[in-house]
Amino acid sequence: MEVRNKQRDMVYMAALLHDIGKFSQRADGFLDQPNMLESYSKELAGYICHKTQSGSFSHQHVIWTADFIDKNEALFKAFFDEKYKSDKVTQAEDNLINLAAYHHYPYTELQSLIQLADWWASGIDRNKDINYSEKPDLGKYKYKKQKLYSIFDSIEINGQNNSEIPHAHPLNALEVSKESFSIPYTEFGDLTADYKNLWDQFCTEFKTLPTEDYKGFENTLFYLLKKYLWAIPASTNDNPNISLFEHLKVTASIAQCLYDYKSEHPDVFQFDDGNSKNLNLLGEPLPLRMWCIDISGIQQFIYNIPHAKANKSLKGRSYYIQMIIDTIIHNIISHPDIQATLSHVIYSSGGKCFLILPNTEKANSAMSKIRKEVIEEIWDTFNTSLYVCFGCVAFRYSKPKNSNETISHLKIFTEYSTESINLGELWKSLIEKTAETKNKKYDYLIINNDSFIKLFEPIGNGGEDICMISGEESTELVAMDDEEPEERVLPYIRDQIALGKLLRNHEYQTIKKANQVDNDKKISLLYQDWYFDNDLHPQIYEGLIYKTIDGSIDYIPSVKSGKHNGYGWRYYGGNKVAMRNHRPLSFEELASGAEDGRIEKLGFLRMDVDGLGQIFISGLSDEIKCFSAYATLSNQLDYFFSGYLNVLRNAPKYKDRVNIIYSGGDDLFAVGRWDKIIEFAAEIRKEFRNYVNRDDLTISGGITIVDNKFPIAKAAEMAGEAEDKAKDLIYNEIKKDAINLFGISVNWKEE
């Protein structure tokens, strides 16, 4: 078990909880008559809150933050061995309460560091208004009346925002259902009772968190916060559309990065211990490094399989891609020279992820080693079928140049430019840097002499050992599965076939370091083991156990399994498949049963959001661009594609006729009986329109209809080509927003 730096962990935890008081404050009475605050907590107001000209206290939520930590003193003290309170308030003491509660009124260098992380995480709390036609004046106590606006309301398409009325999410714990969609929001009543109900649920589950070790507690808390804070606005000023969870998560990751950079470069930080108490960066250091990891060759890898065996391996093959990304992420955040957290992952889906890490020599060296190991392992397993691209950009935020500028006007400076840029431009730069690595694939292999030989020596031996699925030659073939032991495949393809079976009927997924527990429901990948089961293996320890959800989120087992585990949950697009007699339907069976009894064909569907890359680059105004906004947008899209689409597919009219092969991020691939796949595509478009509540944020798709014995690789390729044609459509000056069917592209709305 790794040796902890308790002060470092405490900075992270304080940043993760720094605004938790916004949740409990909105569930309580006002400061003069609170129902939840201890008397000690109320006395802190004069120390941790600013005083306004009228004599009242501002930023009062920090009082409730302090109160929450104080009431859970025993739990936190066990992890940090820190003193929490004394008869005399000591602002200069860096305990967990002070680090979390003094972020608006810091007294110490570490308290100011969390304040700086709060600023860098978002200027969204101070954004300009979206130009709604009617904007109510909610008065002094609007923080008790304001729900979370939909992030989609804030997106500008082609430089314009056509949202006319605000839409808000329900103030509920997250669940995968239409009840979590945003709806028109015009009645602004007192939400105290709703907040109180939600707060009580949160506190009840908080008491069930695992306390065997800090890492398990930290990981489980992360998902508990996501469950309950996803629909709570981080700020109620102006138009709040950033969830409190995303703001806490990003602030915590930046705070830990700044701590690590400060530990390695103490001379570039200057703390003003006078009146301002600001933490300033001297010179032009770049404390943060944003990473993108992108798998190249996904389409060919997933679909290039013989049709006769497609149904055996296609499901596992598509999920395998996301497992590779998730495994790389866990290798990164668990590396002893990085020791990051789940909060450092801004976004992960569709074979791509974005992370914020410290720009330290230790972390950069560790990432270089991880990249080398991953590329070599991917080559040894897949040869040229897959490649993992790593790209990164080091950056920092600037200080406001004059007193008239607010936090939202902070600019970004990178290692590649002397001119300031915004976050969209940083995102674009990172994607371009990552794409550049595709032009110099296998550079690590070429540099290393042993790997150089692997890269250029002939593949195969000219013999008869041919993998039944991939067609590759190998001397290491294994039995495909117990049902067809005579069929020989590569080891990783056997894993994918086994994975497809495990995915059909599982409740839990567990990831942990490899070679600790043997199990017939285990898949090993890149130094990590994955377990898929309906039960929790009692011998698994120091793992992260995910519960796969398709409805309400009840993810902490009442009887916890193993030791030192953390507990989370995840969506999985395609969590059910069409079954008959406890086995999945073949493609032939899926195509059968048409109402007219004659046409038995398969439909292949590919869809994704139109222009999403441009939305990330320029769809959010400078005033709203921040990591919290990007994280909110990414996760809202993934909720629809990885989570909610299961609800559509599992409806009676589709559950026996349509299978989702892959769905996540902003795209999907599905196969089914030809008529049902057409209906399914239309319903997805309709529900996506209802989800985003606007006509100019669109989705396009392509459908190809083939015989039930048609090669899967070619059908998938044709569906992709049909999708491209749909995206090329311009109808009455409307671009994209189309479906291509029978070789014809039509606009969803107008045609």
C-alpha cells in the first residue's frame, strides 16, 4: 500500500468539499435562525465570511461547509489526524475545516492555494446573462429558489444562441430516466423543503461510506457527490448552469495539481501574508498539463470480423475499447509518481479521455513511461490494429489585468504560444497535438532496439495457424470458447468473446491491480484485472467496484465485500441484448419475425451529434468557458448516450429486435430488424431533441439495410458512409440534422 502524504490528501479533500455548504445552506433556515448549525459553527461567520457595507456577511455557505466537516470530525480525523476545533479560533491552522472554509477569506498559503484553484476551475459563477426574453428577479434569497439550468441553453450554434426560455433539471438524486431531463422553468418557488429532503438522503448514505482506508473512502465519496450534487447549481448568480459536483471535482483536481507543482517548484509561488492573502505565481510558470488519450483504429478493429462469428465477439469487442481507456486512466491515477484521483478525469468516453495533471518532472516522467508501456503492450497484443495516441499541453491562467476584470476574464497561456487563448482554443490545440502523434506512430518502438525488430520483422510464419476472427497468423492461438473448442483464436479475442458473455448478465464491474485474485469472470488488460459478476468477490481488495445502472442509483452494497475497496457506478450503453431461452439472438433470429412475414433483413445504424467538436471549441462564450462547464457538457451528453438510450432500447417494442452494440460519449452503433431500427433511429432523434430542448443542436445518422448474412464489417462501413452523407446534407440552408436511408439523405424536421 502506498505511503500517503496526508497534507496533500487533506488539500484535495478540502477542495472537494469546499462548497458542500451550498447544499446544506439551501436546506436550512437563514443564518439568524438556522436549524442545522451548531453554535460553534455560527461563531465562525466573523472569521470566514466577508462583511458587506450593510454589515451582513457574504458567502455564508462556508459556515455550513465548516459545520458539515465538524459534525463528521471522527471520520475525517481518522484519515488526517488533524485537530478540528479549539476554544479559540485559529485561522492560521491548516486543518481540514480551515482549508475548506477559508477559501473566500484565506489566512494561510494553503488556504489561498484552494482559493486559486477555485478561481481557475471556473469563472462561470460570474458569467453574463443568457438573453432570455423574461428573466425573473428572485431577490436576496434566490439561492433557495434557483434550480440548475440546462448547459445546452448556453451553447451558441454558428455564433447564435436561440434559447428563448430557461430549462432546469429536477432537484433529485440522479437516476437514468426521463425524470432527469430538463424542462421549461418559469415558476421559481422556495426549494428549501426539496433541498432538505435531498440533504437528508445524502447524509444517510454518507454514513455508509467505507472507512477501511482513505482511497476507498475518497473514491466512494466521489460517486456519492455525483449522485446528489449533479443537479445543484454551483452558483445561483445570473444563469447557473454548472453543477456543483463538476465545480467541486475540477477545483479539487486543480488544487492537488497546484500543491504538487508547488512542492517541486516552491520558488515560483509567492504568498502575500498582508491584507490580500493572495497566492501569486512569479514569472511565467505552467503548473498544469492537460492530457488527451485517444485510441486510433477503432472502427476497423471493431467491425473487421467474419459475419458468421460476429455475434460472438462484437459486443465484447466494442466494450473492450472503453476498457482500454479506463484501464489506462486507472494506471495513470494510481501511479506512485502521480497519485491522482477520479476528479482529474475531465471526460472519458468513446475511446478518448481528457485529464488535468500537474506539470511536474515526476508526473511527466511517469506519463512518458506509461505511454511507452501502453504502446508496447498494445503492439504486442494487437500489432497494427490499434494505436493509442497521447497528447498534452502545459498551461496556466493569468491574473486579471485591472480591477474592472472579473475572474471570468482570466486568460490561458500555454507552452506553445506567447499570446493568451481561451479554453476552447486550448481544447483545440490539445486535440491537434494528439492527432499529430498519429503521424509518428511507434516512435518508442523504433527508438528501442528490441522493439525495433518487432516492428519491422515479418508477421506470421506462413503456416496454417489462422485466427478464426481476425484472420491473423499466430503460434499462440487458443480455443474460441467452451462451446466451440475446435475453433482457434488469438487470446485477446477469446477475452472479448468471454467479455461479451459476461456483459449480458452482470451487476458489478471491478477494476484492480493485476494478478491478485483468479476468477473465471476476470479479464486482464494492461496490468489491471477486470471482474464482471452479479456478486462481489470476497477476496477482491484495493479495487474500485462499479455497479452498472439503468435506473435508480443504489451503488453502495449493504454488505461490503473484500477489503479496502471503493464503490462507484457507471452507465453502460447496451446493457441488455435480445435474448431467447437464456441465450442471445443470432443476427438471423434478430432479422426474423417481420409483420408481413416476408422481408427478413437487418438494419445497421450509426448516429452522432452534429458539429460537437466545433461546439467544444467555440460553442461556449468566453464568459462561460471553464473546465467545470466542459465537464458538465461532456457528462450530460454521455448520460444520454451511455445511460438513457438503454431506457429506449429496453422498451417492449425494441428489446427483442434491436441491440445497441456501442453507445457513449456522443455517438452510437446499433443493429436490429430493419423496420425496428428505422423506428429506433427516429425515436432517438425525437428524444435527443427533447433532451437538449432546442432545434439547432442536432443529431444525424445513417442506416444501411442488408441480408442477415451480409458481412458485418462491410455493413458497418456502409452505415458509416450513410452517416457521412447525412451530415453533408443542406436543405433550405439547414446543414446536417438528417438521416440517410435507402441511399437518400433527408432532413429530420423539414422532410
